[in-house]
Amino acid sequence: QEIHFNALGVPLPAYNRGALFESETGRIYWVVAAGHSDSRSVTSTHLICSDDKGMSWKYLSEVARDENASFNETSIYETPRGELVAFMRTANLDDQACIARSTDGGKTFGPWQKMGFQGHPLNALRLPDKRVLLTYGYRHKPFGIRARILDPECNDFSSAPEIILRDDGGNTDIGYSWPVLLDKKHVLVTYYFNKDNGTRHIAGTILEIE
């Protein structure tokens, strides 16, 4: 088991950089990462949950594991049907974005799948019409921030058109998008960015949703 520490040197029982999801019941889902005991360089993802607003957590299930590919920074999303969808960043897999799905409330996850595109890390936002705005950094030339709009159950991830929010990034040191609904038609997407390898900063793009 890996041991990670916070800024004060206190051990962390779990870690990740990705969006949690609070269901209508109040349960909070969080997908965290851990290193394999036989290979610290390869990480897998696991689902934990909290029923007391994050004061305590319990382990539910393994989300994705592979002997060679790593799964790490993950955002979890619950569809209107109640399925849990994990959008995962990978390593040693040609930067492919991956997805895993649970149909039993997180007790088990089906086999992970490549989503058919490259993205670092992903974040999912439910739109007013229940479609899902998926945003992510793109760390290949031209560097930038991209998005896709998925159906409510997130089944069309491989065929949904890609939207380029911007393609003027300075290098691979970009991403970590975070979308927020402003009103019924507009979303603010914030992200970590640089231009011409200059000063790193937080930038934003406002999208008008059709």
C-alpha cells in the first residue's frame, strides 16, 4: 500500500485529482488511485463513498486495473438511470482516455474501455437537458482544451463530436478543466494553462450550449 502525505506531513489514506459526485441520496462517490504492491509505477483506481458529507469513507470496489497501463486522475459521474461512470486518465496507454461503468451502485465495475480519444484529466458536468459536458486537456500538438457533449447515459463517448475550446497552449503542461453551469445555456470552463511556455495561470472559456 502506498503512503502519501499532505502539506503538513500527515499520511493520506486516499488521493486523487478528479471530480467527486454527490448523488440525490446524499452519498458522495470518489474514485481514488493506488499503486500496485508489486509495481509502484503502475496505479489502479478504486471507488470509495461517504454517507456523512465526507467525515468518514468506506471502500466499495476496484474500478480499473491493468498489469501495464496505469489508471489515475478520475472523475466519477452518476447518470439519470443511476449508473456510475468513471472517466479515467491513463499512462502507458498512448494517453487514451478510458471509461468504466457500474450498474449496481458501485459494488462492481465492468471492464474498462478506451474512449477513442486522448485526454488529460476529464471532468463531467450534467447539463439542464441531462446531457453531459465532458471537458479535458489535450497534451498533443496543437496543445489546448477540448470537450464533447455526451448523451445522458454517456454511451456515445466514442462518436460524440470533439469541440476545440482553444488550441494555443504552450506545451503539455496544461489541463485540469473544471466546468460550472452559469445558467441554462452557458457554462464556464476553467483550466490550468500556459502560452508560449510562459507563466502558468488559470484561464476560462464560456460556452453557449445549443
